[in-house]
Amino acid sequence: MKKYNKNGQLETVICNNCGKKLVVDKGIIREGAIAVDHIWDYFSEKDGQIHHFVLCEDCYDTIASGFKIPVDVEEQTELL
């Protein structure tokens, strides 16, 4: 879950799975997290809904380790 202040700057990030409050400094998340913003389409049971959630790195690792087909991982060649 992300919360923004009245100026639109990121203020708070909380893992939707475990409830851990992630470190945010000057509008930037300072630890590993994945944010999902998904628009469900016509062929789903959630057509017209938009789902938003955040997972901390530990929760992501736990969930992804249970996948029957592993996550496809590639190395980024240029770090910004």
C-alpha cells in the first residue's frame, strides 16, 4: 500500500502481505519492494477493477519460491 502526502510525494509504503512498513526517505523507497498495479480485463471475473498492492522483498521471495514455474530472471547490464 502506498500513501502520498498532499503534494503528491510518496510518504508511506506498507507491504500488503505482512504489514511491514518500508523505509521511505524524501519520497523514495529505500529497501527492496515490488509494486503491482493491474487493470483487470474483459475476460476476468474482475473486469473494470484496478488492483494495487506492494510486497516487501521477503514476501516476494516467499511467494515466488512457491511458483510451479520459476520466475524468469535476467541480469540488468546497465544500472542507473
